Amino acid sequence: MTATLMTGLAACSSGGQSDAGYADRESTSAAGAGSDGAGSDSRAAELDRQYSGDAATGDAVTGTSASKARQPAIERHVISNGTVSLVSADVAKARRDVQRIVDAQQGTVSEENTQTDDEGTATYARLVIRVPSSSFAATMLELEKAAELRQSQLSSEDVTTQVIDTDVRVRAQESSLRRGEQLLARASSLKDIIWIESQLTRRQAELDSLKSQQAWLSDQTSDSTITIDIERKHAAEEEKEDGDAGFLTGLRSGMSALGEFATAMATITGALLPFAIVLAIFGLPVWLFVRRSARRRTAKEPATP
């Protein structure tokens, strides 16, 4: 009896045996019907005949699952992860900007760690966010603009085959458990019941592990993970940038003032040029005449003794 049940449970995993095998076992059981164990052999053959139909059904289910797995996948399953490192003079403000981006993309903050100095000013913030996979690229671009970007990394892993394989194995394991439960309901010996229950317990544990893996894959492919580090800019860097900014600002201001002065001089020159031309035409003859008259008067005056 135990051997027959073990054969039935093995069929739960492998898909059963052929009708010829069951016919042979039935012939053997019929041949030993006159012995003392005739009733036990007859019961074993009956369980085998009843289980043969269940095993065939299990083969059909497993075959259908394998056929579906061979079909080309319509939807790709990809796990995407990103890392963004930012620096800002105001970490709290950058943190608020990141939160606005997450809210706009309908994401969530799964982890957060903020550090402050003695005065309570935020000096460092680390956030782990989850956003829909469809908006992963857009979210990365927006986060890179939230503050001064230091580093940005992203990675993607295609797990389509793994998702399909896990789904098929879950369905096959569930079917195997159903057939094992049916076999347990037909068992009459305490020894057989204990053995079948141990097999069902082991397969239930395998099914739970597969479902956990299935849930993890579903979570990772539906939402993407992005880690954001925000550091406060050091004083030396701020002073250097301020100094550079001051020099460049002064240079730009001087160039602008020089341009404005040149424009003003050109405007004045353009305004006085017509008057200069008129003075040159009429003033030059008058000036020459006055000068010549002055020379003549000087020549006629007697010399002083």
C-alpha cells in the first residue's frame, strides 16, 4: 500500500505514468487475489486506477503551462535601480525639492536618514524612494536638477524569463498539492497518511518559497528604486565659488560699463558732428580773416623807443 501511494505522489511531480503500467499492476493485483493480502492489493489497484485520471489531468495542466511559457512574452519585466548624489548649500531645501518630485511622480519614500549639526541645520540627507517603473527615467532627470549634481548611476536587469518560469512552477506545484490532497483523502492506513502528510508539508514549503519569489519579482518590476544622497556644500568650496563668482561678476560689470560709456561717447559724437561741419565751413574763413587783420595792425604800429 505504501509503495502504491509513493508511486502516486511521484506522479504528482512528474506527471503520472502510462496506462500500460497501471494495467500491469491491476493484473498483478488480480493474480494475487486468492492470497491473504488480496484485499490490500485490490485497494491499491483501485487507488492507482482513480489516481491515473488525476495524474492525466495534472499532465494536461503542466503541458498547458509549458505551452504558455514557450509563447513569446508580450510584456517585458525589468528591474531598474538608480543612484543620485547631490550637493547643496541648503540641504533642507533640496530635500523639499526632492519630495515634490516624488509626489509629482506618485512615488513613495521607503527610507530616510537626515543628519544635523549642533545648531539643528541639516548637513546630510539620504532617501530611498520607490516610483512606478514607467516613470523611472523621468524621475531620474528631475532629481538630477533638484540641486548641484555630483554623480548619477542607473542599472537595469531583464527578468522576464525568471518571472515566466516562476509562474509556471507555482501553478505546477499548486496542481501537485491538490492531487496529493486527493490521494490523502483516499488513504486508509495510518502509516500511509503520515507519509503523505510529510510529502505534502515539504511541497507546501516549496510552494511558499516560490510564491515569495514571485511576490518579490512583482514588487521589483512594478516599482523602481532610487537612492538619493544630499550633502551640504563645504565652506571652502562656497568661498571659492563666491570668489570666482565675484571676479566674474566684476569683470562682467566692467565690460558692461565700458560698453555703456562707448555707446554714450558715440551718441555725443554723432550729435555734435553736424555742428562741427557747419563751424568748419563758416568759422574757418572768419578765423583766417581775423588773424590776417591782426597781423596788419601789428605791422603798422611804430616801435616803442
